[in-house]
Amino acid sequence: MAAADQAAAVRRALESSGWARGSRLALLDFDVTTYSDDPAVLELVDALYGAVLAPGVGHHVLSLGRASDGERAGVVVALDGVPIVRTTAPSIAFAHLVFEANQQALLATSGVVLHAAAAVLGKVAVVLPGRMGAGKSTLVAGLAAAGAGYLTDEIVALAPENGCVRPYPKPVSLGIPPPELDGITRGAPAGASEYFTGVLVPAHALPGGVGSPTPPGLVVLPTYEPDAPVAVQRLDPVESVVALAEHAFHLEQPGGLRALAEAFRDVPCYRLTGGSLPGAVNAVHELTGRAVASA
Amino acid sequence: MTSIACAPGARPRARGLEEAVGVDGEVLVAAAGEVHVLTPTAALLWECCDGEATVAELSAEVAEVFDQEQEQVLSEVVVLVGELEQRGLVVLEGSGQGPREPALLAPSASCASCGEGPGFEATVHVELGSVVASIGADATTARAIERAFGGRVVERAEATGPPLYGIVLPEARSGARSTPLARLHRGEEVLCTSRDPGRIVRALAAQLAIHALPARAVRLDSLVVGRAGRAVLVPVPPRRSAFLRRLAAVGCCAADVPSACVDPAPSAYALVGAAQLALDLTSLLEVAAARRLLDGEPPALPWGNYEIVAVATSGDPSPASVLAELVPLRHGAGDSEAAAAVPVLLELLDAVPILTAHDLDGIAGILT
């Protein structure tokens, strides 16, 4: 059975079981429609992913619904009919749905792809690569709260035709948001249902809105260090490529490293450490100004 | 990375030359998930690794070009080529590496709360097509496993960690108030228990057969319940022994393992047992018979092929419930086994009714 036929058959199976079709999400090159037997799940998806909704029906099916787990009532999350998790905790199931959507966006998108956040400042995209916990989501939220256009907090993909950072405005995932972000987290649907206990800020709720495709003009690698003063260090060209490669996907594909090095050849790259969000936001603004001036 | 010198007679061949990128006078190359920065000298040597010249010959050329002592250069080049080989940037031709061994199946990652699983006196490795599975057992049972698997038994020189499967056939202890049940483990998980060790022996064989299915067959998370050549696929019940007794009361029985192997063509059949492995279980069943505890367990479904006439769910009898309960949980994004199960199950749903697993009279009825 071809993939498209299989997805159609899964959709028919869910619809014949009384499950409701939710929105189509355009997550970079991952094109998916959500399904659930609980309208609250689909409403939550719409509230969080409002910036990536698309008309029509997607190529894939991401579903979350009640199913028996042995003798207990449970929740199953599945992609194209294949269960990803079976759990009795709805909040764990929804967290898996959000994680899976992101993973599939990553797997489906080719070319230069980085584990990074990004925002538009002026006419350039600031790319913030970092491991989990480095502070990239908090920093991009801080930039967005100060009016920058939000592009993504997780995956930076460059458009092959022009090298611009493609918007991937998934909800910003903030573990424990600092008080400086109270303004943007207040409206988030945190703890609003049994499915959701974290803090996810929808992109459309950010003051700067969603940015347009923009060429990268600055790379900042943040490292959150509590109570440490904000410090920046410029990397030389070799260090820059190595640092970017640490956060790059698809490097094993032919020409992967060459494409990465070419895409960021003239883009200044810095490491930024510190524990102050306002200080880090100021530093990024200052570095952006320098980068634009030298360009 | 600890440097390992290669042999001067090795013939290194560079890998990934076409992927190298020059940045600021240095050469960068991605290999084995890392980016390596090569100095100009290392890059030059790497580019000269053509699979023809030996390391000693390359050293002689370098010594001549740079006007250096050949012995000194050789001592550095053997280390450098050794490092390149460790990083996956060269392969050493003629190094005597044989054909790749079948992959050894590993238990899934352990969690702290699960403990380490049982310990075993001996481990037997058996080849199952393109993979090798390890089986832990006591010494007597391990010898019987070796006889049963004959030519499929393979030696593994490297340390392989805990076995993927473990079979425990407890000795009957005279005077003891109770003896532990015979059981089959997969890693830390207990797949089956029984008072009849023979049942566990058959379950081991059937479980191993899952790794050597016909190409078009798929595995489902399901118990095969059957009678007279017909079968219903039922979600694995949490209290299996009670379920088996209730099944026996309506004249049905179930397969030994909590997995259904389904061959979709020409019509869907459940493959019960391990016929494809062509094993001689006589010696293993003799060990099991000597350790038999008590009678009284319902009989297992005999090995064979059973036409699938229905599927069942423990929730509402809907296609969504069938998919949610019977398709195996995905292990990683590239799990093709779980993905392959979906179209087979969807086609099956077009052909057979969905029953409720609690309705054993209904299941027995459709099997008649």
C-alpha cells in the first residue's frame, strides 16, 4: 500500500470510528492532519499551532485518542496509524504529540537544518543554535517580547532557493519562564486542560508576530549560566563551522557540510554566556547592529 | 581519542574526500556524526591515501618531500593514519576483515526501576536469518538449546552483555510449598509464565521465529485465539492465565506467545509456532518434562497456520481501537516493522468483523 493510500485508509478508519478531523499543520516540509476523539485536544492544537494552520488535508495523520490499555482506560498517540506511546496520562500523551510533530518536521525537511531558535531583527535573521537547556527558547522569547519577529525556537531550516531562514513558528516551549516573560506567558493556555501542564506560548501571541523568510545575518550560540555575567566571544571561521555542525542535521548527506559552510560563510558567529535574559537580549541587539554595520 | 598506530604495511584508502571543505586554510570533513578539522599536513597525507600505497611507502614520500628522517616520519604517519582510521576517514585495505557478522539483537534500554533481570549460567547465540539472538539459560537447558538449534548456533567472540531472551525452567523441589513458575524473559520483561515448562520451551521457539518471518508477514501485538484452523486476534490480556482458563471453558485456546505473526497473502493467516525454523525440540522438551510441576493448565493452540476470521479489541469495537491496540508500539522513527503492520491490519479490517475481547461466547461462535 502506497504511503498516501495508507494515510487515506487510516483517516477513513479513524473517521468511521467517530474521531474528529482537526486542522492541517504545515510544519516545514511535514504536512499533517490531526485527529482525536476528544474535541478539547483539537482545540488545544489550534490554540497552540495557530500560526501554522493550513487549509485542506495533510499527507500524514497524527492522532491522539482514548483506547484501552489492558484493562485500564488509556491514551494512544499514533503517526499514520503506528502507536508512538500508550499511556494512562493525557498530559504525557499530548507532550508526545508535540514532540513527534517537531521530530517529523525535522526528518521531513532536507537541506541546511539546525537545532536552533531564530528571530528577525531589522533585516537579518539571528540564529541561536544550542542544545536542550542552553536557553535558546528563552532567549528567542525575550527577543520576541522586545518586538523581534519570531521564526522558531527549535528548528532552523534554510530555503534552498535563497538561503533564507524559513519560518517554523511552533509554540515556544518554556520550562520555567523567567519573570521578564510574564507579559507573553500570561495568555498561554498553560494548565488549561488535562492534556497540558507546561508552558507553550503560541507564536501568534508574541508581540513581534511571526517573521518573514529572512537571510541569516548573525549566529549566537547561547549557554545559560545562572548568575553569571553576560559575556560574548567571537569565533573564527573554522570554529564557527565546527560549532554550527555540532547543531546541524543531515550532515551525512552528500554536500551537507559544504552547504552548511557556504550558507554561513560571511555570517559572524559568537558564543554568549550568562544568566540575565535582559542582558542577553541587549547583547544580541548590539551584535546584530555590529553585524549589519560591517556587512 | 586514544591513538592507535596502524601497521606500516597497511594500505589506507581515504573516505569522503569529495565531502571535504576548505575553511581558512584548514580542511574540514564530516564523518561518523562529527566534524573533523585536519591540519594542512594531515589533509595532504589523507588525500594521498589511495588504497595502493602502504603506510611505509607514504612515509617515504613525505620524508623525501619535507627532507625529514624516514624513521621519524614513519613513527608519526602510522599514528596519524591510525587516527584517520578511527575517525572513519580511511579504510585499511587488506586488513583481513571478513564479511560482516549478522547483527546481534540487543535488549531494549533498561530503566532504573526495572532492575537487571535474571542472571543465567550460560548464553547461547542462535542465527535467525539476518540477525543473531542470545538466549540465557541454566547449563543443562543451554546444552539442550544448542542441540535443538544445531547449525544455527553461532560463536560470538565479543562481550555481548545480558541476553536478549532468557528461559527459566525451575527444578521441582520435593517438600517445597511452592516452586516458581517456568518463564520466558525478553530482557527484563517477563513474556510468558507457566506451570508447564514445555509450554515455555515452545514459547521460546515461537518467539525466536518472529525474527525469521517470511518477507511479507508482519507482527502484531496480539494473542492468537483459535480453534479448528480459524483464529481471532485478541489484544494481550493483562491477566493471561485467567483469560486462558475462560477460553478453555468455551472450547478455544491461545498461542504460547503474546505476538501474532500474520501472513497477509493470499488471505490473512496467523502463523502459530516456529515451523520456519525447522527445529528439533526433543531434547529441550525432555528437559522440560523432567521439571514439570503440575498439570491442569489449559492446552495451547497447536502450531500451524490459522485463517483469521475476526479481530477483537478490549475497548469499543472500532477500527481506531484495533489500530491503537494491535499495531506494535514504534521503537524509533525508523521502525519499519511497526509501520508495515498498519496496511496489513487495515486490509484485514476490510475483510473481517471486529469483536469485543470480553465476549468469549462471540469469539467461540465465530471460530466454529
